[in-house]
Amino acid sequence: MSSRSRRSHSRLLPALAFALAAAPTLTAQSHPAPLLPASRIVTLRAQIPASIAKAKSALLDSRSTLGLGDGASFLAHNPFVNAQGRTVAHFHQLYEGHRVWGAEAIAYVEAGGDVETLTSGLEKQVSVQGNPKLTTSQAIQAALKDLEPKGPMTAQPKVELVAFPSHFTGGIATRFDPKKKAEVVDLGMSTWAKAPAEPYVWAYEVKTLLSNNKDGHREMSYIVDADTGAILRKWNALQGDTPASGTGQSYYRGSVNLSTAQAGDGTFALNALDKGTQPNPYVASQGGTQLGLTTYYAYADMNTGMLGFLPYAGHTTNAWGNGTVYPSPWDYVNGMPIFDYSSDGSQAWLQGSLTPAGETAAVDAHYGLSTTWDFYKNVFNRDGVDNLGTSTFGIVHDLQYSFWSGAAPLQDNAQWSPWYFGMEFGDGTYPDLPFGMIAVTEMDITGHELSHGVTEYSAGLIYDGFSGALNEGNSDFFGKMVQAYADGGATGTTIPEFPAGDLTKWEVGHKSVPSGALRYMYKPSLDGLSADGWYDGIQMLDVHFSSGVLNRCLFFLSQGASSDSSNLTYSPYLPGGMTGLGNDTAARIWYKTLTEHLTPDADFDAARAASIQSADELYGAGSPEETAVMNAWAAVNVGSAPGQPPRVRVSFPVINPPGSFLDTNAVPSGILAKVQIFPTRTTVQIHCDVTNTTNTKVDWSLATPTEGNQAGHINPDGTWTTPGWTFYEDLIPITATSEADPAQFAKGRVILVELDADTDNEIDAVDLGSVAMAWGIPTAPHGSVNITGASVSDWDFVFFDQAFENAFSVQ
Amino acid sequence: MRLRSYASIAAGILLPLTLACSGSSSSSTTAPSKPAKTLTYTDPAGTGWRLVKDASSTSTRIVLDLVGPSGTKTRGVGFNLQAEPKAKFGTFANGLPINDTGVYQLLSAAADPNEPIALVGGVKPGNVLSVGIYQKDRAQPAQDSGAPLCQIAVELDPSKGLESGDHLALSVVKAKVIPEDIGSASDDLYTLNQKMRMADITIATGSLSAK
Ligand SMILES: [Zn+2]
């Protein structure tokens, strides 16, 4: 079980395998399900509770075939009726009434009553020993100990007892280091706990909210072992986008119409009452009321130090903004933001937030989010983020935490906040920083952020690894579709095309990043980091760069691929090119994939199979649309195009197989499967596998992530004498490129460790004795015994053993 | 075919020369380059640190126990053993060239069977076996060293061209133990620095030969 799905590139969702295998052999096009009249849909909606009950009983009936006991049950969330009259319901898996973390099924109830289920995302054979020992308040204490809040908590943490699959246990986390332009080990986000021995344990999911001038806005979530209090996994729930990076006068879109509200005194507010019928839950929790999509600006409470937000309200003319924006007002001499204060000095906000230029970013955000809401409503009949009409909001001129000054502006970033059920937008650092952004409120970015919310309330894609890449790519794509919808007048039920051949329309943040763009969907590698296609080792990339696979796939699906190898839209994986289906068709196939066929842990293969399934349902098996979906995935090196022979594959062997310490203790599980740990100053042998060709030769290359420290070179036979330096954070990338097909390559990662713990200038097994002596001592007197760089723990033995055995294995 | 006959001739010429130089026993007259079929090991004398033959040894796989002096308490031991290139070090069920005999308490007091332990082994260039087995939890008592503390193995490898009568030199080139007193976590750093040091030992080896 622990090995399932995300690390296996060849895995297919069992329930979808039939569609995938059978489709190419069909000669005649089968008929897709017809659209039903609106009146019939209304009737079916009214029957959702009955449909859920039916789907649930089908799932309950299949428990024994799924290897689940009588204690297993299912809890529906986010059900909806699609245009063909199918009721789609996502189900949390329950064990003895508690959610099994990360495990979901999807059930389909057809208009005619037939029920089908997708169960590949469930955990099988779930059994948890004993009862939770910790109380909820002890679990909160354990989480807060790790969180180390500097200011007051904004809200009581939310706690839920869950059955936690141990294979999701976190450990080493990686992050993108913009200075090194590489992935490095993230010590701050790593959890140094060992995975429990049992496959499932009781644990508490603890969600925290901090929003004050010492911590900024943070939403850390934790899994706390209910037996030991150990942190088994932690993650930042905010889905930010830093790594890449009335009438209103907007900055990005000129004069726009805004949906606003008029108060009893005749003044106006940036509050779209037609978008959102249910109150925003966070504003309600703070004692306020927000109905309808609303735009706020950030402030700091000078008495309590808490960060908050205030409405753009009390406006007398309802004409907002002046079409100009300004960068975050920052005092570079004193290293502080420049604030305006309320008349009594109790509140401070970024200087200029309420001036006409300060309103401009609010106009862009309000218009962008309003259009995104209308896009989902009109094109997909989706009632907002959760399809239930819950009101959302955007905060502009957002404030974050700075070590120096307490509150600081959110800069080249925007993010979706699950706790707020809302979004935040930074002011950008341009032109103070030449590669920075202008206000982070461009249409495709507002569409991107709200789409993170849509994903959370549909497929629920876990925000790391392959599923994180799908989550990001999905947001980029729908951000672009919102932009196309707006460009076409923001009305109607279809998505228009961009001007033919204008690739800048497929650049994320084309206008807000004067030095280029955040991402290039037509050729993601133009940013120097993103992937143009799948390769072995891509899961080590930050999700904003591995998303390049889905970005380019959906670009091809919509716009086609060139057969001219000099064209930016050419793919070596589909040299003949392909014709695109256009925005509207591509978006319908993908929306159906997201909302009906993806489970939280989906990978690229699952996404391919699911999107083929969607094309079949919309346009029929064997349809040109289905073929286009297969071609678009083939063009990003996922699966083969119809009639294409098997591809050459280059891959690094699995060093840390499922169940091994370094597999089960990594975030995401499997990310270290192929990471090799070697000692410094030692000649080691690198291996890789090449299949589907007789010429198995590869060309090696070795990148040096740390400036000034050269890693040497790998000989043609794969031997490599490792350098004499070590810096534990660095993951050294090794690329093996097939000589038979140079478009096929694999990227391995290496961690170098210094094993000479007793500093006698010899690396041997005796060194481990010095490490063992220091186990559990917070401050070891001999610094060289710290193999992993932290105080000596079990990790040091694992790293020592791995490095030693990788270098000196018995032949 | 031609190459093969040349090789036979060459062997035929060399054979008398080898015999002429050798003052060896009568058995070598019939099979002077007879491939070895078994390994034998004679234990070293003395009661100090030594490698002695374990009863589980077979005719082609010699298992050696590391035994120390009775009454000396230690928390772990590591050593480097150099062998002739024709000697092949074997592995155990754990996949390593060192086997735990259960004397040292490798798990912490928590005794989670899945927790990582300080047990490591490999073969370095020059056919140097490098192995170590250590207690990590200082709350575990030091152990009397007069019992087999760990095992290693030497195997007959037909591909190495070992011949009957070959003597395989073994020598321990480095060996250290973790002593009983390694200070306490509550000691000051200076005291800990002085006490957290491994102690040199000398390990005697016996005589290994092929037949
Ligand atoms: Zn994002």
C-alpha cells in the first residue's frame, strides 16, 4: 500500500485502465452522453441527497472486495450534477468514523440511476491499533511547540482525529533556493520524526492560523501522532506563487465595469453581491458579515499587533482607481515598510492604499476575481469556489511578516488561503528590483488563485509532488482561460480564442513581470527551470516548475503543436505536431477531469487516463478529441500517441524502496526513492537503466549547485570521484541522457556527506563509533560527528550507512 | 583453436619450471595448480581481542567471531581487516558483511524494532573489510567483551583462482572500541570531549588457507 501511485510512473487508475486500453482499438466513435435540459438538471439537483445515499451504499457494498472491514465508511463532500445529468460525489474514506487522511473515492450516479465508483485513491486494509493516548489539547500543544508563534494566535487551532497512513509521514522537505536556482533540503520544513512502524496510526490534524505583526500570515498544518505526540507531517496550507515569482481604472485592463454595493448612506463598496450567496466563514468567525465577493486592503492593529483587513467602502463616487500603481512603499534606509495610520493611531496600512493609485490594485483584483467567478458560473455552471455559493474575498496591499520590522508588504506573490476562504495579493517590487513584479493582480493571476480554491473543493490535489504539479498547472491553465473569457467581453457560456499566434497570451504574468513572465505555458523551460515534459526525477522540482508538464500539455491540447523543430511550440516527443481543439473544448475536457476524475494523490499517468476518460464521455471513445488528448500527453512525454512505438526510457534505480527509512520519512513520500547518498572524497559508481533500445549508452552530466565548489565530472563508465566538500542542503543533480534518443533523459540527485567523524583522514566503519557515542546529546563536543548537520539522531546512522554502503558495497 | 593450443603449450612449458622451484609435498606432483575446494582456519593463541572460527562455518565459508578479553566492558567495536585479493568477504542475512550476535544492545531503550541502528560494513579498495557495531543509547549498559560480539565471513570464490595450498594473509590494520565510560550528557563539554573518544585495540588473526 505504501508504495502506491505517486512514485510509479506506469500506474494507471484501475477503474480507468479499461477506457485507456480499449479506446484506441475502437474503430467507430461511440456516442457521448447527451446534454440534458436545464429543467431535468434542476430535478436531479434536488435528488442529490438520494444519489449520495445510493453511491454510499454502493461503496459500502464493495468494502470486502476493497479489503476494507465493517468499520469502514464514507462521507460525501462537494457533490454536484454535471451537464449530462451525472451526479458526481467525492467521498472521504472513514475508519471507525474518522477520516483516513488523504484517501478519497469518487462516485458517479448517472441520470438513469446507474452507479459507478472510482476507488483507486482509497487506502486498503486499514487497521489502527489501540486508542489515541493524547487529548486534543495535548496535540495542539505539540503543534504549537513546532510552530513557535512569536505573536498571539489569531484563532483557536482546528483539530480533527484522523487515521493516518504512515506512508504519508513527512521528513526531509525540499525547497527552491532562488539564489542557487536549485532545489535544496529545507531544514525548516523537514520533520525529523521516524515513520510509525504500523501502516496506520491515530493522529490529529491540527490547523493553525497566525496573522499578526510578528508572524505575518501563516497557516501551518500538522499531523501529530496521537500516541507519541511526534510531528509526522507538516505543511504550509497557503498556496503561494513566489517561486517563479462601478467603473474602475485598472492597471492591467484599462477601464472596467465593477460589481459594487451601495450602502444605506449612498456610499459604495467593492462588494459584488451577485457573487456569493453564503457568508464568508472566516469573516463570520471574526464576528463580521460578508456576503458577496469583496475586495479588502490589509492593516495592522497597533494595539494588539494583529494583522487584519478593511473593506474598500464609504466611496462617494463609485469611480475607483486611476490606472497607475506603485511598488510596496519600502524605506530601504531603515529596512521598514512605510505606513499610514488611522486618526487615533490604532491602525496602520501600507502608505497609499486608500489613494486613487492605491485603489487601482483593488480595481484589478476586484475585476479579476469577479470575472473568474462569472467564468466558472457561466461556462461551467459552478457556483463559486466550492460550488455552494460561499463568498470569497481578495486582500490587496497585503501585509506579511518580516524579521526586521514585524509587518512587511507581501511582495512578488499572491496566494490562496484555505482558512480565509480568500486570497491575498502583493504589491510587487518592481521597479525597485528590476526582475520584480508590478502589482500581483493581473487577470491570469487572480484566476490562478481562485482556481486553487476550486481545486481544493473538487479534486483536492495534495500540494506537493506530482499532484502538486497538477494543482499548479491547473491554476495556470484556468487563469489563462479566465483571461480569454475577459478578453472576449466576459459574457456568454463559451471561452473564446486568443488572437491566433500570439504566444504572449500564454505567458503567466506577461504584463506584471516587465523582465519577462512568471511562466511560459507554450515552452515552460524558457524560464530556465521548468520542465517541458516528464522525465525520471521530475518530482524533485518545486510544483511551480514541474507544473510545466501540464501547462504545455494543455497548451498543446488547445493550440496544437508545431512540426517545425525551430518553432517554440515544437515537441521532440511528438515531432509530427498536432492540431489543437481550441480553448473551449480543451477547458471542458480538463474541467471535467479536475472535478470528476482526479483524486487527491493523482500523478501524471492518472491525469492522462482521467482526461482521456473525460474526452470519451464528452465526445466519444475514438473521437478526434480523444486522440488530441493522447497526442497532447505524448507531446509532454507522458504515455504514447496512438500508433507510436514504446519510447526509450532512462531511469535511475530505486535506492530507497517503499517501506525503507528514507522512503517513508520523506515529504512527499517517495521523493528520496532515487536520491543517492555518497561520502566525500571517494570513487563511487553511478548506475542508470535504459530500456526500449539496444543502444543503452548514456552521456553523463553533473551540475554544481554551490558556487565555487566544483563537483568534478562523471566518467563515461559511470565512475565518479566525489569532491572534498559537503553542504548538507545541496542536492547535486546528475543527468543521464540517452545516446539512442537524446530527448530522453533522467535526473538523479546526490547528497554528499562527510563520514570522517573521528577526523583521522580515513573514511571507515570505525567513524560510525564516534557518531554513535554522540547519539542523543544535544551539543556533541566533536562537530564532525554530525553527519546530517543537525544534532546526532537516527538520521545520522541512516545517512552514514547509506553513504558507506553505496560507496563500499560488497561485490 | 589456434589460440587455445598455444595456451596449452605455454602451460606445458611453465609447469616444469614451477616444479623445479618448488620444494613442495608429493601431492603437488599430480596437481600443482589444483583449484582450491575448501577453506581452513586456525584460531590465534591468546585471550585478548581475536578472531576465532565460529561453529557455523562450512568447508567453503569461514565465519569468524570477534571475541574480546573477559571482564572488559565496551559499547561497540569497529575494525578494518585487510585480506589478500583472492579472499572474498561474505555477507549475512542482513545484506551486510557483519552480523550482530546480540550482545550489544543496538536499539535504544524504547526498543522499536524498526529504529535505525549503528551497524555498518563494506569492503574498501585493496580488499579491506571495514565493519562496525555500536550501541547508540548511553542508557544501555556496556557489555562484557568475552563473548562473540559480532561475526564476519570469508568465502571460497571459484572466480578468484584460489589454489590448494594458498595461504591467505589476514591482518587487522585498525581497530577501536567505545569504552565503558564515555561521560554523561550532563557533563560539561570539556569533560565530554575528553571522555567521548574511542580506544585503540589490537585484534589477533589466525591462519587462513585453502585446500
Ligand atoms: Zn499557485
